[in-house]
Amino acid sequence: MNLTSMFHKFYILTSLILGLIFLLLWETVTHSLSISALVLPSPSAIFFTLIKGLSNGFFWPHVLQTLSEVFFGLVFGSILGLGGGVFLGEMNILRKLLMPYVVMTQIIPKLALAPLFIVWFGFGSWPCIVMTTLICFFPMLETTLTAIDNVDTQKMKLFQVLGAGRMQILFNLKVASGLPFIFAGFRVSVVLSLVGAVVSEFIGASKGLGALIIVGQGSMDTPMIFASIALITVMGLAIYTLVNVMESYFLRNYPLKLRQ
């Protein structure tokens, strides 16, 4: 076991210990001050609500609904952002013409568009997917443009001297060397996708963890609200970790294969 691996495990263990200390303090404060569960439930109350809801199947349809919205919104937004970034990065004139309008669409608060999405797409999943797509689109677009703009000029000249075509330069050099930027945008999109899906479920959705939070608010079921937030957090961490694993794999293999 090398020193780097030991330090990595140490940091993970320390982080877990800090989390446990925080939960213990939370549990102690709620019991010692006799804080009502309507105001701030204890971690144990949240845990029992979570386990009960998962065991009797109450949470699962809402988890799957939110996951599906996150998945499709993330896929659509990432494809559009990546494709748009590559296209505008290669078409400098169109980039100068269209980027101000792209930025304008991002300035508009997405929550303000939610009622319009319900009118246009009806109730259900589609307004949430569209909202998530729009939120995930811009980070991917911006980081892809950054990746293409920051290509090494010396490597560019070398590719040109070797007779590489425009598409070869684009994918074998610009995209391959820009993968760290692109994955950085993808990681941001992962986090924002959950925000977009859950927030859009606050308006007009009958299923999903966001809708469940609104139901918990209406019924004053604070433990259920916290349990829903815990599920959202776990989902986000799981997806984020998966993206990190994907990034490590692609950064190890993809550029090397392109250059063989």
C-alpha cells in the first residue's frame, strides 16, 4: 500500500467520523432541549421514517420517478451541451452571433418557466425533464467551449503537419485533450440535475421526491421531509461517484487509444 492510498483512506475515514460526530450532536441537542419533531426531528426519527418507507415500498416509486427525470434530463442536456459546444467551438462566427442569446436563456430563472412548461408539456415527467435538460445544458456547453479553446497550439501544428483532417483534429486532439474540462462540466451538471428535477417537482408533480417534500410540508410531516432530502443526497453522491469513476477510466484510456 503506497503513501497516497493511505492518506486517501485516512481522509475518507476522517470524513465519516466527522459526519458521525455531527449526527450524534444533532441527536443529543434534539433530545436534551426537547425539540419537537415538527420543528427539527432527530436523526434517529429520520432514520426510522426512512427505513419504514423503504421497507413498505412507499418511497420507491418517488425515488424511481426522480431518478428517471435526472437520467433523461442529464442525458439530453449533456448531449445538447456537448454537441452545441463542439459546433460553436468550430464555428466561430456562429458562436459570436448565438452565444449572447444562449447566455440570455440561462439568465432567466428556470423556476419562472415551470408554469409555462406545465402549459406546454402538461403535468407529469416531461416538464421536469425539460427543466433538468435546460439546467444541465449550459455547464456542458461552456466547459466544452473551454476545452476546444484551450487546445495546445504546438500539438495543433503537429497534427496539421502530419496531414490530419479537421475531424481528426477535433476528436483526436481537441476533445481528447479537453476531457478534463468536459468531465468537470458533467460533474456540475450531475449536481444541478438533481436540483432541477426536485425543484421542478415542487410545481405540478404528483410523484417524485420533490412532490413528496411538498406533501410532507402540507401534512407537517417533518421527518418525511428530512427522509426525502436524505434520499436525494444519497442519490446525488452515488451519481457523482459514478461520474468520477467514469472520468478516471476515460482519462486513462480514451486519449491513449485515439493516439495509437
